Amino acid sequence: MIELEEAKKIAFDYLKCSGDRVITKVFDAGDEWIIYAGIPGVKQVGAYGALINKNEGNVKPFKLPSPENFKKLKSSELVYEATSNT
């Protein structure tokens, strides 16, 4: 089972975070984590996140717009959000 902190590390590498770019939001979507990266306080257009399977640790891109992904995001719970001090 992939827990929150491990999922953040996996996404950090997958989304190629460096410098000011960090994990900014994590959503619990049941059997998956939806994770976004960026610069806290800076809005991004056209960004994509990582979708991590909690049981197997498989990672794939989480892109919007997508009817399936909008539904998944809407039914998920925000469990982490970076602040400008994070």
C-alpha cells in the first residue's frame, strides 16, 4: 500500500520537481492518489498531475480536460496543499 509520503516522493520524481517546483496538491481518490506539482501561489495553465495507484504504485499522467478525470477529481478529497512557506 502506497501511503501519502511515499506517493509524494514518487510524484516528485515523476513530475520532475526541482528548484522552486514542489508538490502543491494531493487528492485522495480512493484507490489512487492525484498529485500536482508547481510553484506554490503561482497558477499554471496546461499542467498535468500524476495518478498513482495505491496498491501497485503504478504512475500515469493525470490530465484535464477529461470527463473521466473530472469525475475522479470531483469525488476525491484534498489531503495536502502546499503553502508559499512549504
